[in-house]
Amino acid sequence: MLVLGIESTCDETGCAVVCDGKVILSNVVASQEDLHAAFGGVVPEMACRRHIDVIKPVGQKALTKARITLEDIDLIAVAQGPGLIGALLIGTHFAKGLALATHKPLVGVNHIEAHLYASTMDAEPLFPALGVVISGGHTALMYMRSISSYECIGQTQDDAIGEAFDKVAKLLHLPYPGGPPIERLAKKGNPFRFPFKAGQMKGKPFDFSFSGLKTAVLYAVRGQNGNKRELSDLSEEEKRDIAASFQRAACEDLVNKSILALKEFGCRSLLLGGGVSQNRYLRSLFENKVPYPIFWPAKGLSLDNAAMIAGLGFHIFTQDGPHSYTFDPFPRIPFNLTKGAPDDSLNSHLSTPRFPVSSASNQLSKK
Ligand code: KG4
Ligand code: ZN
């Protein structure tokens, strides 16, 4: 089955052709990094305009690269959310238009689930698994019985981890997105010079907080009252050490909480998804500290892309059948929810995929 995937949740426009959920025939991504770099973050209105300009040529390129035409496509899968509402409207309308005009079936795909699915596209994961979502918009730990049945056991209370990298990069006058330049700067830095620590939430051992860490970096850069020094007062060595110490603190927190959750919930493996999973320091920390099989997204599948949408769309269609052409995009997922528990009832604002209502870690059978 040939699936055309469409992704437009934030600042990447993606179209991809994937066969039977696994074999990627094309995966075209038009990044908007250049557009938003000057602002140090995504400007939603500009993102939407760029999606409109490029979505059709990106779709055409995906078909050409896969050496097929639109007629050969069996299913259209589109990221239904979460994301920027304007950006989502463009992707979903494009998908609906194509599906209506060609009488093809359509499914909406949860972008976060797709990030986790990405790590399983070239492997068979072991369930139950711990899903670790680490992107620019989300940080969450999921107890996963399968890709379509999971419960959120922890999430960030403030910034997402990728967002923290982006904000710290801005403090250090590094370009957007901040993850890659922080990682580069940190390579030659001393990760233990600054005793930075990520936040711990009382009574919520699997939740995250990165805003205090970001403030600690601000103080290290600007002095204790936040404006005593300019960035130019810092030596290159200090900047490298700040980047390395921040990266260590953020990544250690993620690894420590993941290990705790793996043990607590008796998981058999770890699935990682989202842009921050590209970070080599994070990867080696996980590989060295976690004595469980770890599944990473393959090259081209960490950052936002449409291959993961097409891949998961195939499974949604084979399980649930097509979705109605009238579904709405959803900008936010209530992340403390469960999906696929036997007693769930459905959120009224969604068609499929389902985002059930009962929660969370206290319902899980602990090891
Ligand atoms: O998954 P993604 O494309 O976007 C969302 O769905 O939100 O991830 C983008 C995020 C950005 O915050 C970016 O700074 C971060 O991933 N990122 C990294 C690295 N590469 C990208 N963070 C740390 N280290 C990296 N090498
Ligand atoms: Zn994403």
C-alpha cells in the first residue's frame, strides 16, 4: 500500500511516500530555518505563508522522487496535530483537497505518536516500551503497550527540552534552532564547570522542568541580577563551558528519569523520538547508562518529517479504516491522557485517532 504523508505542524513542510508503513520511497522536507533564524524562534504567521508557497511543489517532488504519480497513491495521511493551528490548517486542507479530488481515503495522524513510530520504522520494538518524546514542542515519558496504546507518565511543566536548547542558544547569541550549535559549542567545553541542574517536581518523579535551568544559564551569562554583564564579557572558554554544563544537566535529567521509569513500570525497551534525539551527547549518555534495548529514529526521521506520518498512517488505516474528510486539526493534545485503555471514553472534539480521557501513571501496574 502506497501512502502519501503530509506534515505541516510547525516550521517544516514535508511530503513523503511510504510503502506498507516501512519502506520509504521518498521523504522531502522543506525547512524554514532560514526564515525564522533572525527572530530566534518560529513566527507562526510567516510559517503559514511559507507552507502555502511550498506544500504543492514539495508534494510533487515527493511523488517524482518515488517515481510514481498521484494516481498510484492508495492513502493520504496528514499530521492532524498538535502544532500551530494555521500551519495545521494548511496541511490538512491540502490533504483533504487531494483526497476529495482523487477519491482516495484519508487519515489524520497524531504528530507525537508519529515521532515515536519513527524509531520503529526499521526495527521491531519490544513492548511494553518507554516512549521518550523530546522535541521543540514536547517532552514526555509514555508507557507504551503498543504504538497505539499508551499512557503519559510524565511531561514537562514548563519548557520542552528542545525549547530550552533554543532559548539557551539565544542567550549565547547562537542561531536558531539552538540544539545543533549548542551541541557543537559544548563539544570542547567542560560539562562540570557549572553545577546546573534541571528541576525536580515534588511528588511527580517523571515530570520535567527546564525553566529554572534556563534561568541558571542566564545568571551564568549575565551575572546574579541578570544584567551585570554582557555576553561579550565572557571568554570563549566560559561560553563553551556554559553550553556543555547546560547540555549535561538537561540530558542527565532525561536519562535519569527514563531509567527510573523503565524500572518502575517494567518496560522492555526504550523508544526515542523528536528533534533532540539527534544530539550525540544525549545518545552516548543513554547508550552508556541504560541497560535496555534502545530504538532511535533513523537518519532523516528525528526532526519533523512526513515519512513518519505516512508510516503511522498506514497502520491507522489498516486498524480503523479511513477517517471522515471533515475532521478538524487539533493544535494541542491534552497530554495527561491515556490512549487505548479498555475503559476509555473519547474526547468529543476529535474523530479518530482517539485521545481517551482517563489518566495516567497511577493506573499502571507497577513492577
Ligand atoms: O521534533 P522537532 O523537529 O520539532 C517539534 O516537533 O517540536 O524538533 C526541533 C527541536 C528544536 O528545538 C531543536 O533545537 C532541537 O529539536 N534539536 C536539537 C538538536 N537538533 C535539533 N537539540 C539538541 N541537540 C541537537 N543536535
Ligand atoms: Zn515534531
